[in-house]
Amino acid sequence: AGELRAERARRGIRYRFDVTLVLADTALRTVRRSDDSVFVALPRPLGDRHLLHTQIEVGARPTPHTVQRVIMSEATVPGVGQLYHSLFPIPDYGGSALMLSDIALGRP
């Protein structure tokens, strides 16, 4: 959160950032894209090393040939952000067996 600009909100501080997820299947030559704006409201500012997270859902076919690109940018300052790019195989989650993707892990 250290690089994000905090805005005053009704009951504290608000952080805004934009997220774009692009999945490209290099074998089938298809692209899936999702864009989202995220607002996080808190009673006080976060520390510089605090991480913010979000969730994006994109429908994509199972394939080992997917490349992902994630772009996170500061919503209040154009041109400020980060870009991630890597291989991202999408496994086949078909079937009736319970899989790790069916379970959400987290702290209360």
C-alpha cells in the first residue's frame, strides 16, 4: 500500500487501484480479459509494506499454453503501477473429485 495514494473518505481512508487480467492461449490464439476498479476503505492509513489483494474471475478453457499478464495501476495517478507477465497453465478441473481450488484458505 506504500505506493498507493490514500484518499480521505467519510470514515477514514480509501485506497483505489485498477486491475487488468489478460489470459492468452498461445496454441488456440484466444485472449480473455477482465478489468476491475478496486476500492478499499479503512479507518486509518496502512503501513508501507501492507499488501492489498482482490479477486478476479475469468472463464477460460483448460490448456497448458496460457500466458498471463496482470496490470495493477494507481487509479488516481495515470502511468503509475506494476506489470506481471508469466506462463500460467490452466488445469482441467472437470470431474466430481474435490480439488484444492474448491477450498478457500485464510485467516479470520
